[in-house]
Amino acid sequence: MLGFEGPAQPSPVLGDALNAGYRYLEAKCLGCDTHQTVALDIVRRPKITPIHELERYMRCAQCSVRGSR
């Protein structure tokens, strides 16, 4: 997640984003550059995880399967 040519930090934690009414995150797969909308309430990370730390986990289903072989 880059903003203004640098990392998007500081960012809110997942729980704060949900409490503020943010329900979705626009994400780009790091493997193939496809874009998806991710529902924040199904992200399987602790609610104290900063949003910018989710970047390393953003992979589409096809790239996730490809990378696990």
C-alpha cells in the first residue's frame, strides 16, 4: 500500500477501521497485479493488526495456490 510515493503509515488497526465504518479494502495481488475488494470483517488477522501490515498477505486465490506448491 503506497501513498504519495511511500508506505501508507501510520495506518489504523483493523479493529479501529471496522469501528469507524470502513468495511472494505481495495487490494492488489502482489503476484499478478489483479485488483479485488476485500471485506475487512473476514480478514483472519488480529483486530490489533495495522492495515498497512496486511499488504504482505494480499494474494489472489490462484497465486496463493501456486505459491503453496
